[in-house]
Amino acid sequence: MKSSKSTENFKGTDEYHQYLKQLLSLSQMLNSSLNVEEVLKMAMDQVVDLLRAERGFIMLFNEKGELELKAYKNVDPQAILQFRDISRTIIGTSTKEGKNVLSVNAQSDPRFKDLESVLMSGMRSVMCVPLKVKARVIGVIYLDNRIEEGMFRETHLEMLSAFGNQSAVAIENARLYENLIRSYDERFRLTQELHQQEKIRLASEEANRLKSEFVSIVSHELRSPLTVIKTYTSALHRDVSLGKNVISEEQKLDIYTTIDREVDRLMNLINKLLDVSRIDAGKPMELNLRDCDLKGLLKIILKLQKTSKFYLDSHIIKDNIPEDLPNIVCDQEKLSQILSNLMENALKYSPGGGDINVTVAYDSEWVVFSIRDKGLGIPKEHLGKLFKKYERFEDEDRKTIPGTGLGLYLIKHLVDLHGGKIWVDTEQGKGSEFKFSLPRRTQQ
């Protein structure tokens, strides 16, 4: 009764009103942030000052059931963690039994006076309150004063208990928030991982598809010239071995020319495969830069197109090459490869014949080449496939036209290697114009 009356008397004092004001401030502070450790450190300072304690700290249980120090004032944190200068018994009583502990003088309190930690530290006024959430103890808040006895009363214990209740709720809310964030982050990570795995799976399927198509295309491309070579050499062998000599000299010359062309075709395909393999292995091709007679090179390439298997009598190759076309520094063999491939494409995708226009222009910095045909053109939806490895598109007009999907990929690589650019203007059914630019002086 005396304690209750003392409490009632306290509630009418200025100190009590100051306590309510301070408690409200602490409550607002605890709920101002979800970073509990930061808030508890600030709140610990205020609680120690409000209750005129010498020192204090807050400890919380971790996932292993061990107490961890979260906030403190005027104490050695290492001493707390090793339970020096504080009573393990007092802390244990509060956490294990979930009870508030108050001692006006621990030196003479029969519960604690024989404890070595109490005697050694000279502990006197002590308060310890469990932090509980729905009857579950999640930690403890501790205050003491080793100088004066009788510093704390029941009213102070009520204050500390009220603060402890608010702290426990704030801590639990923050932990729930952290778990929610952790759960969200984990779900996001798993989603990203699954998405990445799906991307890898789709990429692998696409790579396998392209590889299968490539093997099929290359097998066909290799078989075609080999079939021609085998047919003609067998005919020559049979004619000689049987002694018939029915193949005229003119026919033999035609056969030899065809075999020579098909061997070149095979060599060209093999060289493309080797070049792509080298690029895929991270071994970029090297340029053999030297002064190039551009005008002379173009004349040779244009003349050779009439021997192409795709050249028809209905094809008309027109050129617009300036008489004063300057020399440039380049890899002549690779520039010849670029021009020959683009010319072959123009002939190949103009199966009905028509004009093939070759134009060259230049200024002080660049030389621009243009090869324009009036052939099949490229559908807009397939433009993104241009210059990509193994990519080919087929329709009724193209399904019989041979190709590996390597030509434009290598052309772009060679143009890039020279520091140039390549692009295309095209319209389905009206033809295509491939353009590429090379610097007048390629840096060595």
C-alpha cells in the first residue's frame, strides 16, 4: 500500500509530467526510424539522463539465443559482453523469468550481496527490465549507479518498464521490416537467377539451333562444289581410261574452268570458316597495311565478276569510279575480300539479272564505296539479322540461293578492323545498296 500511495503521489508532481513528456519524446524517437540500433543509442542517452543513472545498456537476443549489445552509455562494451562489472544473475533473472528487477542497494540486498560481480564492482542502485513482445523476452535494458544507493524507486522502474515496452515494439517492428526486406531481396535474387537461367537456356537453345542450321548449310555448301568436281573428274577419268576420247578439247577446257572455279569456291568457304573460328577464339585478324592502288584493284575485281557462277548475261555491271581516285592505306587482300563478297551478293540476290552499279566517292577524310543492285531486296523485319554470324533468312525467292550466313558478318568485321563503317539501304522487291566507308589514311 505504501508503494502504491507513493506512486499516486508521484503522479501529481512536476517530475512525473516531465517524465511523460520525455517518454513521449522517446516514443517519437523510437518510431522515427527503422534503423533500431541508431535510435536505441540516442534513446539510451536520454533514459540514463532522465532517470539519473550512472550508466546503462540494452542487449538483445540474436538468432542463436545469445545476448548482443545494441546500445550503451558510460560502460566498457567489452566488459559487458564478458559480464564483468555487471551481474549475470541480475540479467538472467530479468531475461529468464521475464521480471523487472529493482535494488536500492545491491551491496546489502540478500538476493545479490554475495555475488562476486556485485561486490567487486561496488554496485548499489540497480534496475533491470526485460524487453518483451507478446510475453516473449527479446532482450533486456539495464541501469545502475555505483555511487549512490536508493537512486531508483518503483516509479522509476515503471518509467523504465514503459520505455522498455515501447522499445520492444519498435525493435520487433524493425525486425519484421528487415525480414520483409530480406525476403523481398531473396525473392528478387531468386527471380533474377531464374530469369538469368531462362536466358541462358534460351540462348543455348538458339545457339544449338543456329549450329544445327549452320552445319546443314555448310554441309550443303561443301557438297555442291565437291559434287561438281567429282562428276567432271569422273567423266575425264572414264574418257581416258576407256580410250574413247569423246570429250573435245573445248569441252575439257570448260570442265577445267568449272573445276577451278569450284575449287576456289571451296577454298573461299574454308577461309571464311577459319576466319570466323579465329574471331570466336578471341584472335582478331591482323591488317597488312600498305599503299593500295584503289582504282586498279576495283578494275580487277569488276572484271573477275563475269567469271562468277552467279553472273548472268542479263547482268550489267556499271561503274562510276573517279579518274583521280586516290590511293589509300589499307590491307589490299582484305579490301578485295570485302568488295568481292559484296559484288557476289549483288549478283546472287539478283537472280533475274539487271544493273549492278558500283560507285566510289571520296573527300579529304573518307572513301565511300557503294554496290547497288535491282534484285530481291531485304524485308524490313529481317534487317536486324544482317551482319550477324550464321544468320540467314529464306523465302520462296531465296530458298535455292546458296549461302552460309558468314559473308556479311566477316565483311563488317573487316570494315570495322579498318576503322570504317558499313550500312545498307534496301527495299523488298526493289533491290539493295550496300555502302561502306574507309578512312583515307588508316592508322597503323
